[in-house]
Amino acid sequence: MTDVLDDDPGFDARELRLVKAVADAGSITGAALELGYSQPAVSQQLKRLEQRLGVAIVERVGRSVRLTDAGRILARHAPAVTTALDAAAGELAELQGLRAARVRLMAFPSASPTVVPRLLAELAVRHPGISLTYVEAEPPEAVDAVREDRTDIALTFSYPGDRDDPHGTSARGLDVRSIGVDEMLAVLPAGHAGAGGPVVDVASLAGDAWIAGCPRCRGHLLELCGRAGFAPRIAFETDNFVAVEGLVAQGIGVATLPRMAVESFPQLPGLHIVPLPAGEQRTLHTVTARGADRVPAVRATLAALTRLVAEPAAAPA
């Protein structure tokens, strides 16, 4: 545990990270734990920063502290500044031949058994110095995490006509790149009347019970069926795509799933998988802070993600 922080008369990234940690943790004690400093060291550094700036950064509210207006301004700018400094440090490290780096990734559930393992394997071979940490999250939460500097890269998706697309207003100021598509499939019981053609006629499923998935997937289902002229009768809801296939195989209803989910495990007996009409695929995106791709490890990870999304995964045994 460090007892004191280095005295630095300049305004630097360490101080911004400290203010951001107080904002995230809601206390000086929590910020100290997050950064690996002692509580007195954090308090002393905050006091020195306040004296130098001539404004209060934190204020006490009972036994806790909160940021002042000045503190919130610093916390808001902290991710952009620290990302830029991390980029500079990464480029210098690359110039010096250093390769040790950590990249934080968030991605949606069906990427967990498909893209993420392949990404880890590729980085281990091509960039063994990159340490990748991974947290599973739906796109809105992952975009928020990028904005709040809790992850470096978010792998996300959007549907056509998505009314709650997390890549719109909520991603303003971030770098959003479309890197590929994931075909959407109709999952039908074997022998279903709609399973005869190369592409399913969604209108022919108007009389079926439906199994809906996550809230955003449910939104796409409503839009899909609305374009076909009917409102789906949703009988069951589950985020577990294995459970979706199990319910369909038992004749409980019909569903839609992305190909990435369907190809992540062996197909159950009693199913027929048919593509949805062209234009119904979901688009895959990467979301980062602006300038994050100047960090060599982030740039290498983004390149690997883009390449892997474009390459079909091997079929499961």
C-alpha cells in the first residue's frame, strides 16, 4: 500500500483517474481501494489539486463525499484524456518493442461461445503480450461501459428498424464501426408448413405461438411480424437460446435466432432452420472511445475482431 502520492505540480492523468475513481466509487475509501493507494494519500492528493486549481473538487455529505460541479467536469473529461495518454504510451511501448498490454472487452451473449474464444486463441498466437479480459453484456450496457471507461471495446449489434438502437444518441461522441452482419434465422418444428422454401414466409407464421428472447430481440420480433402484417402471439420468453430451441423442438412454438447463436452448439433433433428474408440480418459493431484505436493493443484486438466476424466459425461437433 502506497502511503503518499508523488508530488506533481502539473495537471496529469493520475489526478484525473483519481477524480474519476471517486465519482465511480462514491467515496474516497472506495477510490483508494480501486487505485491501490491509501485513503490518506488520496485525500492529500485531492487537497493539493483543490489548492492548485482554487476550487473544491469534493464536498462532504454526512459521512460520504460527492463531487462538486468542478469535480464532475474533471470526471467527465477523464476518459477521453486518459485514453489519449494510454494511446501515446502504447505507441511508445510499440516503438520500444514492448508488447505487454491489457484490453477490456464486452460483448453480447451469443458472441461468448463463438467469437470470443476464437479471438482469445488468435491473440494468444499473434499477440501473446495482450491480456484480454471479457465481460458479457447486452449492447446498451456495453456502450455505457465504453463511455464510463469500464471497457475498451464493446462488440454490439443492431437490428433493422431498431427503435432503441444503442448506437444512436447514447453513443454520441464514441467511435462506432460496422464490422459485419449476422444472419437471422427462423427456428421451426420439423414438418412445419413454413419450412418448405429456402426462405421463410413470415406471414405464414401468423397463427403460431412465438418464443421471444431478450428485450431487444423481442423488439425486432415485433418489428419483423409487423412488417409481415400481424402481431405475434408471444407465449414464452427466455434469454437462453438453447432453451428456445428445446421449446421449438417440442412443438411449443416458433422463434427467430441469429445464426451466431444457432451455430454455437449442435442442433437439436426435431428442428428445421430457415433463413429470414434478406434485409433482416443484424449488423455487428465495435464501439470504442474516440482515439482508442491509437493504442496498439486495442488496434490489434479490433483488427482481429473484424477479421473473425467476417470468417464463418467452424461448425460444432
